Amino acid sequence: MSSIRQTPQLLLLMMAFVMPLVFSIWNALLNNFVVEKAAFTGAEIGMLQSLREVPGFLAFTAVFVLLVIKEQLFALISLAVMCVGVALTGWLPFEFGLYCTTVLMSIGFHDFETINQSLTLQWIEKDKAAHFMGQQLAVKSFASLLAYGAVWVFMEWLGYSYLAMYMLAGGVGLIIVFVMWTSFDTFTHGPIQHKQLFLRKRYWLYYGLVFFSGARRQIFMVFASFMMVEKFGFSVGDISLLFMINYVFNLFFAPKIGRWISRIGERKALTIEYIGLIFVFSSYAMVDQAYLAAGLYVIDHLFFAMAIAVRTYFQKIADPKDIASTAAVSFTINHIAAVVIPALLGIVWLTSPILVFYIGSGFAICSLALALNMPNNPSLGREVIINPLVWTNKNNAQNND
């Protein structure tokens, strides 16, 4: 038992399991619940989804909480808050109540995601990080598959109500969080983290990759899914099946992708990913057959696993004391795209859906340009191949002279 208490990798994997288990049940029930129980229209669901993203945009505030409590405890508290938000959802089936429970759930979700990334980069050795992150993705995929299966069994076969299902999800999550809190030691791997916000010039390439990753994620989650329904008439069952295929692929391939990234390096992995994304987004614009669109959707989702390389690149170039603060700041940068892109491209979609996907290809081209400026063996002090910020500083110095 003592060996288990002293295994941070197991704690990280347990946290990676409980988060999607609870969140996936909330997400799977949401649309039906708000329509059937709260009579939501497009206006209310749009407001709810916008409110859900606000805590992600404010993820940088997690740094200030770390002034008071340790990261490990903060991660567990965040998971507990998410579980409470999900458990309360069924008790407040009206507009303002759903806004409140969604924000509560989202605060826990986004704070956990921020701290979890930081802890993983601190606790896992650099040469093992990519493989371990692949294992985390596999665990998350298994938990999501289990959640979707639970919704089907408990609601379709056993007749559970929405209230019972939300309570079950939140309650099981809280039990697992309590087990983690009581079963593991407090780990103190790595240096004490900085507790203030900052942007480092030497991390500019990482910031850029994170921003375009957020932009690409929105096109996949919002517009690719919407195309499946609007253009090809996919049903709820069809979309659910696509998600399950995606999770099965991640379950089996994510650890292998992690090992592959460790072997070939971040620069080559990201180059392959972004070239593939240029092809995928351009194909979205031209595809006219449903089965091809579904295939592109699965391939697109599989590329998410390769985004591990962005995090391991940062781990290699970062001052170890910067990890927690930079994880919080990068999560906010990622969510700038989440707030802005859907609204702007939603307007574009009204006149030219094809253009939305070509813009996605443009995002992938920008990401590719950044990835090609990454050294084959990045490290602290060797973050980029060509640094335009150095030229800018030299020119400013000459002008001042």
C-alpha cells in the first residue's frame, strides 16, 4: 500500500480517469436536458456555452490560488467542484439555475485542466513525458466510453431520470476524489513554482502554437460537427457513434503516438500533424460524401493526440520554476480562440461554409511555420532556430544609439 501512496503517476492517471467520466455524462445529457426540462432555445444554449468558456479564459487566476494551497490539493479540490456542479445540475432545471451549475462545473473543469498539465510536466521525466501523456489520453478515452455506455444502460434500459443520472455521475466522481485525497502522499517533486503571472519572450513560439491549437480545436468541435448535421444529415446516434470511434482510436493509439513522438522528436511530429491538418481542413471544404466526411472527422480527432508534442516541447525549454504559471497563462491564450473564433467564423459560415475550413487550413499553415522554427533538440536556451525578437531588440538598440 505504501508504494501506491508514493506513486505520482498513478494519481495522475486516476485524475485523468475521473474528469472525463463525470464531464462526459454531463455533456452527453446536456442538450436533451435543457430542451426537455428547461425549454431552452438556441439563444439560451448559446449563452450557456459562452458562460462555460469564461472560466477557461480566466484560467490564469489559478496562479493566485497557488499562493494559498499546493497544486496537488488544488487539483483535487477542482475535481470536487466539477463533480458538485454536475451533481447539482438536475436539481436546477431552469435557465438561471443551469447557468450557475454550468459555471460551477466549468470552474472546476478548467482549473483542474490547468493544474493537471502543470503537475504532469513537473512530475514526469522529460524522456518519458510523451509516452505518459499518451497513456493519459488512453485513460481519458476509456473513461469517456464508459460514461457514454453508462448513459445508455442507465437511462435507456433502467429508466433513470436526468436528476438521478447527474447525481450518480457527480457522486461517483466525489467518491473517487475522496479516495485519491486519502490514498496518496503529498508529492513535492521539482522546484517551488513561481506564484506570479508573466510572459517570457523565450516562450513566444510555445504561446503561438497554443493559440493556433485553440483555434483549430474550435473548428473541429463547432464547425466540423455542425457540417455533419447540416450538410450530411447525421443523426444524434451517428454523431455519438463518431465520438465513440474517436475514443476507441485514442484508447489504442494514443500511447503509441506518445512513444513515436519521443522517438522522432517534437519538430517532426508537429510538422507531420500540421501538414495533415492542412489536408484535412481543405478536404472538409470539398467533401461531398458522408462517409468521407466521417473519415476525415476521425482522422482530425486522431491528430489531437499528436498535440502532446506541444507540451513536451515546452517541458524541454522551460525553466522548471515557470511551469505552473505558464500552464495557467497558456490555458488562457488557448481560450482566447475559444471565445473569439466561433463567433467570428459563425458569421462567415452564413455566407460561405467552405471559407471557414480554408481559414482552418490557414491556421494549420501558421502552426506549420512555427513548428519548422523549432530545433530538433529543443532545450532551455535553445528554444527556436530563428528568433525575430532578437533582431527587434538589436534594431531598437541601434535606434537608441
